[in-house]
Amino acid sequence: MHGSRSWMRDPRVYQILVLASLLAYGVFALDFEIGAGRASLLVGTALLTQLAFTRLWHLPAFDPKSALISGLSLCLLLRTNSAALAILAAAITIASKFVLRVRNKHVFNPTNFGLVALMLATGRVWVSPAQWGNAAFLGFLLACLGGLVVNRAARSDVTYAFLAFYLAILFGRALWLGQPMAIPLHQLASGAFLIFTFFMISDPKTTPDTRAGRILFALLVALGAGCVHFVLYRPNGLLLSLAFLSPLVPLLDRLLPGERYVWRGASAVARAVDPAPSLREERRFA
Amino acid sequence: MRRLLVAVLATAALATAAGTALAFCGFYVAKADAKLFNQASQVVLVRDADRTVLTMANDFKGDPKEFAIVIPVPTFLQREQIHIAERALLDHLDAYSAPRLVEYFDENPCQRYLEKAMAAPVPEGVAGGALGRSARDRSLGVTIEARYTVGEYDILILSAKESNGLETWLIENGYRIPHGAYRVLGGYLKQGMRFFVAKVNLKEQSKLGFTYLRPIQVAYESPKFMLPIRLGMVNANGPQELFVYALTRQGRVETTNYRTVRLPSDAEVPLFVKDEFASFYKSLFSQQVKRQDMRTVFLEYAWDMAWCDPCSADPLSADELRQLGVFWLDRGGDNPSGAQNVFLTRLHLRYDSEHFPEDLSFQQTADRQNFQGRFILRHPWTGSDRCEAAQTYRRGLPKRFEQQAETLASLTGWDVNKIRSKMNLKAGTTVPADGDPWWKKIWN
């Protein structure tokens, strides 16, 4: 098969495997309030929307990987009683990549945007941040860390930086309040936190183009999340912080210009068909 | 890829169609209420936007002189923000939402055979005022911000500069707070929280004539949707039991920092459970706590307050809900049949400091799906008809009884052999005492 090696080199393949296994574990072993029907609805809508925009925007090839990651992340995080809202969330998630763009780069991490937009706009969608057991958390943590090693992803610096800042906030707060360290450790033992750290803020397509920009961005998001949790006392601080701070990324890119990211392997097919123009397209929408 | 997409969507359509709710929930038999559990506290959290009305009750049975509570609260409380509720309100709420036992009676299989179309039922006395005392208070950095007598309680709202001083003050004033509590107190102080402390005013109590302590209610406005549990764990002897009843406008409430798990429900259990439902439920709860490594909060009930099916008690009236602090009910339009816009979530947890290091934080979700802890007795049909369907039905019974025995063993951790012998299930014969009548075996 053409390009099969590049498919294997794409870090998204590993991410898809991790998210899919976690979802299967959640549905069968934990009390995740999501059935096979709802999961396929979310993933199916995400893929269909990606396909539709591929046609509409005349992209050279349909690449399901990013849409699959978004769909699986939605399955793990999004909860609603309404199937229509689930479809809408998945469609908005993917559409945001194509529509909300500044200087040919999408502004929001798609899953993050879909979740926050529906939570704030409808009030009928929620995220259950604590639905993970300890076993699931540890397994997932290992898989996430494994991903960093396996993929040596070019932009894992944003994940490391965010981890460092956020841990500093949680442990610093516990020290200041004189709380036992069991409290910040407990606060970290959340699957939603891991999805956020390793799959959302790390999204190389929506983080600043330079390392300095990414570290600054990680700091801002960590501070924002801490503020939502410990000053405003609202849940979902991580998601809200990222969504509200993402519009700063174009600004950071203007102040600190750098090279745009291209998924390893993603452009191989396109390159073979029509090297120069389609490569640009792939960079834009993958 | 397109074929794959079609397949994915087809599965989605099938799965959504399958999730129809059961309309008929069985005849109500018994309930397992909060009184079964020792050392249980019950808390009602009425919450909408940032407004909270908190009602606290515990099963304190000792000398009222010994009773004292210290609760961190997010804001200063004026006299009108404190109220004493009737114990009966909580009892009613408990009874309404308790896990329940229901029963079905199998129909005559012969008739069912004939009428195939018929759908089968699916199954304190604070020494205050003295000048010397207030000087001492100041030296400890403790400020008595307010002092109220409400009902049978003397209540103080305290703020403090530092936790050591507060701990000393509490001990000197007869609040039996464990040494070392200052570590926990300090965290709350730094977050700007006040302390609500209460003792029983014996004179008021005898005047009022109550022999038990009534629940205390406080109303405040704060974004913090949480319950402080850490103070109570400082010197606790073993795990404690807590029931949280959340009354909200929108939907189900869950903890955001601990997993909320639905209690096993809708399981078919042997008929003898009818006589020991209380001990069944206690064992079941302990077993589930063990299975989840004591790290989860259990959902026992989630229902729109307007109705129930089957009802273990009537829904609370609009007046009762108002007394519990449901402030969004329409005062003018009295609707005696029940309440609108009130969704009840009943959470139950067993906790200690090792497994629950942090205070409970909550969020209200938009989930309005009904859930109840419900266990099913299914009485076998005992008629003597001899149609083919009846033969098949009788042949199927032993398997069903065995299944019930295994379900019960798995839910409660009870010995399956003891269960079998209680059901009169012996290897090979497997016919229960209350299944077929004794004489059916003689000539068959």
C-alpha cells in the first residue's frame, strides 16, 4: 500500500489506539454513561463532517485520523441526554477547524471548542471529570507517557511545560493551605486531566509556532485553569481556560513567528499526487 | 471508507432505538432507608445558580450537653440565613428516595401462550458576653462575628487570624475538637471561610420540648458547591456514612472530584430477601464499597420530584420542599399535587481520610434520566394447568432460581451455598419451597 510506512509514523495512529482502548475500557468496565450507539454517533458524525468539508474545500484526500481523534475524545468527555446535541457537538467540533481560522491556521482545538461551545450555549451538555477509576487512570497515564517516548512528537514541549506549571499550581496551593500532598495527587488522578494534557493542549495544529510561544501559552492556560478552579470555583477549568485563551495563539504567532507544523506522514499521499499546492492544503486542514 | 461510515451510523441508529424505558416498575414492597446505617449524617443541598440552602442532620443520640458542631461556611451568615428544620422533612425525603424492593407475580403461562399479543410486564451553651473572655478571644486572634440563638441552638459565626488560635479557642470553649485539627482549619481560614459553630441551649431546648436535635439549615450565596468533610475525619473511628440529597432545578448532581457510580439496580433476587431486605441492603452496600475500593460515591436515586414509580413514599409537597429551602418554587401558584422543577439526587458514600482526602465538590448536570435503586422479587406461577407452555415454564424455573442465588451472592458477598439452602435449592432438585406446591412432586 502506498504510504503505509508514513501511516505508521504518524503519531495520531498511536493516539487513536490509546483513545479507543480507553473508551472500550470505560464502556465495558467502568460506569461510563455512554453506550456503543452514542459512541458511534459521535465518531460517525465527526468522520462525515470531515468528509463533507474535504469535498467542499476541494481537498486532495480525505484523512480520517484527526477527525477520529476528535470523535473519540468527544466520546470520552461529552455527556448529554440528547442525541441531536451529540450530533451537533461532533459537527461543530470538526467544522470549527475549517471555519474558525486566522492566517490559515485553525484557532481552537476542535474537541475543546465543540465541548465548551455546547456547554456554554445549551446548558444541556456536561463533562464528568471524575468518572475514571484509579486503575484506568494509571493505565492511561502510562499510555500517554509511552506516547511521548514512541512518537518523540515535535511539540511535546507544550505538554511538559503545561505539566510543570499546573503541578506547580496544585502543589503550591496545597503547601500554602497546609494540606496533605494526598490532595493535589488526588486532583491530578483524573482521566479528563490526562486527555487534556496529552491530547488537547498538545495539539500541534493549534499551539504557537515557536517554543517560547508554546511555553508562554502553557503557562497562561495553567494559570487560567487554576483561576477557574480555585478563584471562581467552577468545574472544567482546563477546558474553559484553553477555549478562552486559544484566540491568543495568532497573536503569539505574530509576536514570535515560526514554522507551521505538518503531521508526519499526513502529507505523503498528497505529495505523491500533486506535490506543491496540495501540500499547502494538507498543512491547512489536517 | 464510505461503507464503514454507513455501518457505523446503522449501529448508532439501532442502539438508540433499543434504549426504551420501562414504564411499569413493579409493586412496592419494602425500602432500605438511611436509618439502617450507624453514624450516618444526612445533608440536603438545595442549589440553583450560586445560591445554596444546606440542611444538616445527624443521628446524635448522646447527652445534648455534649453536642457541638463546627462547620466551615463560605460566607458570613446573618440571623435570617439560619433556620431550624423539622426532622420529619428529612425522614420523608429519605423514605421517598430509599432503595426499594418490588415484586411481580408471574402469570399463568398457559394463558400467556394463548394470548401471545399481551405484553408481559418486564420485569453548645457558649459562655459569651464576659469582657475577660473577649480579651482572650482577641489574644487568640479569634473574632466572634455574630452570636445567635436559633431554636434550641446557640450559634456563633467565627473568623480567625490563624488556625492554632482557633483550635485553642474552640477547645477552651468546650468544643470537642481533636488536637491536630488546626492543620485542616488553617486551609479553610486561608480560603476566607468562616466557621459556623453550634451548641445546644438546654434552656431553649426544654422550653421547646424537643427530645431530639432538629436539623440546622443555613442559606448562603457562593460559587462553592461543596461539602467540607475533612474536619470530621480528623479523629474519626473508622469510616463514616453520609447521605447527600441534592435538590436542583436542572438535573442530576454528581461529585466532580470522586467517581459517582450508579448502585447496582433492577436485579432479580430470591424471595426470602423480602423478610431481610434491611440486612440485604446493608451487605450489598458494603460489598459495593469494597468492590470500588471505597473510592466512589454511589448514586441511589435520581428522579423528578413530581412523581415516582413505584413509590416508597409520596413525593414531597411544595410546602415541604419550601421548608427544605427550595427557593424557586412559585409561592402564589400552589400546586398541592407535587412540585415542579425540582430534581432529586440521592448520593450515598462511606468515607475515611485515606480514601477521601479532599472535600466533596459537586456539579449539577443536565441529566434528567430517572434512576432508582430497585430490587425485584418475582413470584413463580403456582397454578396446576398442564399445557405445553406450563411444562416449559416449570422446566425453566430451576435455572432462574439458581440465577437469582448467584446474583444475590455477587451483590452482597454472601455465601452462595447458604443462599441456596435458604431457597431450598439442592443440587439436582432445585425446586424452591415457595415455587411449586409440595404435592406436585409426588406423582410427577
